[in-house]
Amino acid sequence: MAALVLALLSLAGILLGWNSIVHRGVYLLFFGAVVGIAACVIGITALVKARRTASFRPRGAAGGIVLGTLAVALTIPTIVIYLAFPAQFNTYVRCASQAQTTQQQQACYNNFRKSVMNAVVGSGGGRITVRSGQRGGVA
């Protein structure tokens, strides 16, 4: 049951993080990721102990694992994008929060995507170079 409660708490933190001021929201996203991981660990531990003792599956363990994994899957990419492109992400969030129509939201997303692509391509042609002299696979 603890895994399910932590997973729900994690998802609540994620929702609050996405709807708040960007700098404060990032802390809530980190909170959501950490608590989501904790929910997965507690749920998996409960299932393993239940299997070892041949008892019934603990209530909420599977739900905690699923929702905790969902929380982590939603937060990690968002945090990586924010850390890699903070200026573009801040501009996007400001634009999207002021958008009143679907077309305006789509325009915000298109501008965000273009600014990220320009930052990636402008920082080395989009190629990743490994120290040993071999080229990475991003083109």
C-alpha cells in the first residue's frame, strides 16, 4: 500500500510541477522522480517478499510499481530537456502559459522545437564526437 501512496504522491508532484513557475516546478519534478523511484523499489520489494513467503500479493504493490514507473518515465525526459536547454524551455513555458487557443499552443511548441534544433545544430553540427576519435551516431 505504501508503494501506491508514494506513486500517487509522485504523480501529484509532477502535475503541480508542470503547472507552476518553471524554476519551482523543476524541484517538484525532481521530487516526483525520486518518489516514483521509491514507489517502484518499495513495490518490487513487497512483491519479492510475498513470493518468498508464499503469501498473497501485497495490496497496492503492482499499482505502485506501474504508477511509479509512469512518474519516472514522465519526469526524466522533462528534467533532461530542462537541464540541456533551460533558456528555450523557459521561453516555451512562458509562451504556453499565455496561449489561449490551440493554434497559439502549437505555435509555442513549434518555436520551442525550432530553437532546440538550432541550439543542437549550432553547437557542433548535431554530431557527437567520442574522445577516442570515433564519431557518434547523431547526425
